[in-house]
Amino acid sequence: MKLLLFSFLAPAVFAQDPFDVVSAVDSKIPSSQTVDYVCSFQNSWSGTNHPEQYPSSAHWSSPVLAAHSSAYTMWEDGGMATNGVESVAETGSTGSLEDELDGSSAVGDSETGSTTFNRNTQTQTFDSLEMTPTTSYLSTITMIAPSPDWFSGFYNMNAINEASGTWYRNFVIDTYPWDGGTENGSGYSGNNPATSPTETIKRFSVNNVPTNGVFLSGDGTTVLPVATWTCALEQPDPAIFTPSCFSKRATVEVEGKGTIAMDQLQIGDHAKIDDASFEPVYSFGHHSKTLLSSYLQIYGDDMQHPLEISKDHMLFVKNTQKSKKAVPASMVKVGDLLVMDSGRVSPVVKVSTVVRKGAFAPFTMSGTIVVNGVVSSSYVSLQGSDSILIGNIKTPMGHHFAAHLMTTPLRIMARFGLLGTEETYTEDGRSTWIAGPHHVAELMLEQSPALFGVTFVLAVNLMTPLLLVEWLWVQPAVCFVVAAAVWYYHINFAKKNKMKSL
């Protein structure tokens, strides 16, 4: 069996498992990278913990550690010992097992330690072990000596947290005594008759230890661990950027192309914005294929894949009154109703975090875009709230509308073809069109509420006429009616003035 690990593991033990994961701490290093672990072995087999017939010559054979893929198993509970495992379990010799490791394409790096006697040495640390995305599993074995065919270790430990997509920063494992199933014997001695037929590998417990009680605790109620393994990453955590965008695993529907990954979306593509409408992508607020970024994974009840979105980026939900509003992803919780492109809603069933390479924030003319089927905003909340805050006062203006208002000049430039299809981006992936205004907005938010409030009101008054002009520009019928009304008023005003003059 394989031990399943979760990111929330706390110091605890799981007695029914083949080994106990005492702790497992996440790193920020994505599982796509190759890493190095340094592992150490700590002896726990002693006359105090395992008093029955504890030998004066107690020692451990040279431990073997191997990194491998899921296609390889060194040994496992209920399995049969290979020649290499049998050799280690009965004699402590590692040569045959090392040959098996070298002969398997599923095995990567491996290390062999040294023999240690318990009366002299309690701990040994091994040379660093390289682990790759394809060889992320770790297995170990070392003989409990002297013994018939007893050993300890762990197997198929995945050093990647699949939930977060990162390597573990460190993990600590308690291991137990095992019977290799190849040699008879009930005491701490070798050169016993072979077991015939060979039996499966099994972990010693209070129910199957030899009748003399070896390995039992002093009170005879349990079999305590005989060793502890600690493995830690050598590489430090990288700087993790928290962008305002979607991950490269997000998907969008593009007219003429179908559903594509976010990192394949281009300026000029017509992306889906609701049930049946498509609009051109005129810019990217953020665009980087290499930036290491942190995202929330939001799972809808009937979504095939979660929406991977940064915590400040906004998406649309329906509240208890069934009205739609844009909120930052950080506000979304289990039970909230995601607005889907079909008009239906999808209850949120899970929210988790993940680290990915890549960050993308496409801008459309309406400021909305459908991502993974969820109607989302093109914009972010710079205050982590759904509405603009001036001090402690929550204004009626939402961040989505405010951002759409402030980007009006950029859209007008795009409508006149002044932006083109080639953009440049800053080192952290921001569009050079957006980086300056974004920095100014962040600076204003650092000012006093009074100064921010006055500046914000002025900006709204400045941008509102531009938004009105843009709206009239894209609504020809309304524009015609307004023009006709102006013309009619002008004609009638002119007639009235002429009559007065007579």
C-alpha cells in the first residue's frame, strides 16, 4: 500500500500504516523542479524500548536510500522480498540490492550509508539525494542485526505534496521492525533455516511477534518504532510572487480556436465573456510564463477542473438575493455560488492553494471573461474587498466598476488601434501600459483616508465623461438618438431666437 499525505498533516501517528509520518511541512518549491534532500537516520531500537532479549551486539547494516518513480517498489507490506531485499534482511549485504536499483529505469539517485553499532552511534546523515519530478518517491531499508531476516525502513514515500504541487520542505518518519519472510528464527541470531515456502513481508505487531516477545515494549502492549528518518530539502524556498491574474492552467474559449490554455491566449483573440458573446482581448494586465506565483484553487460542484486565480483577482458570485457581484477570490468560501457562463450557478465545494509558474490577466472591452466556465473579471481589488473603502467607510462603488472606469483611456486607445498587438512587460510581468497607473494607485492607497478620498473623487469625475463617450461610441443607435436630439434642440433654439429678434 502507498501512504497518502496531505498538506495539513500535523505531528501525529497513524498506527495502522506501515510507517508513521510524524510531520510533513510544505515548501514553496514547485514539483516541476529537481531538488536535493539530505536524510538522517536516528536509532530508537534499545534495551529500554525493546527489552526482551535485546542483544549486546545490536547494530544496523548499511542503510540504502533510493529515489524512484511510482513504477518501482523496493519492498512493501504483503509483497515478496526480491533477492536484493532478502540479502539485506538476512546478511546486511547491499550489493545485490544496489544491482537491482542500477538495473531499473524507474530508479534515480540512491545512497548507501554505513554500518552502525547502537552502543557507539545513534545517528548518521547521508549524502544529498537528488529527486526529480519523475523520481519523487523515496524508499529505504536497513537490517536489524543480528537477526534472521528482520529489517526496518519505509517505502513509496512521495516527497511531493500533490495537493499543493510542491515538494515537502521536510518530513519525519518513524519506522518499525519487519519480517522479510525468507528465514526462520525467533531470536536475534542469523544462519537459520530458510522459510519454505517463502512468506510475504509483514510488519511486527503485538499479534505476530515471536512467542518470546522480542520487539515488545516493556509493558508488552505495543511494538514501538525502532528508527526515525528525517529528510530535508537543501534548496531554500524561492520568492513567491502573488500576482493579480490566472494561472497558465486556466482555460478560455476563443472564437475559431475552441478551448485553449490561458498561456496560449493572444492579443486580438476573441474570448468568451458570457453565454454566447465573444470580445477581443486588447491587452494583458499581467503576462509572464516564468513567474513563480501563488494561486487559489476554487472548486465548483460540477467543474471538471478548479479555477486557479490569485487572491485579489475578481470573479462573479451570486449572493442570497441572487444578485450578481464581483468579489476578490480571497472572499470566496465554500457554499458561495459561482456565476457560470450558461447563467447557472455552481456551489463552491473546496478552496485550496497551489504554486504555479506563469501569470496571465487578459483585458476585454467589457472587463469580463469566462475562465474555466466561471464568469470572471479582468480586474483586481487593490483593497481585498468587493467595494471601494475610504478609511472604514464602504462606498457603493465596486472595485470591478472602479477598475473598468479607470482603464477607459486604455480601451479608447485600443478602439482607435493605438495599442497594436505587441505589448511589453515589466520584470514582474505587468504590462507597461498598466504598471505606472497601478503603482500610482498603490501609492494613493497608502495615503490618509481623506487624501485618498479626495483624489479618488477627482479621478472618478475625470474618467466618467470618457466612459460616457466610449459608451456612446459603441452604441451607434443611442449615439444617433443623442445626435438627433442635439440637432433638434439646436434647430428649435435657433428658431426661437430668430422669432424673438423679429
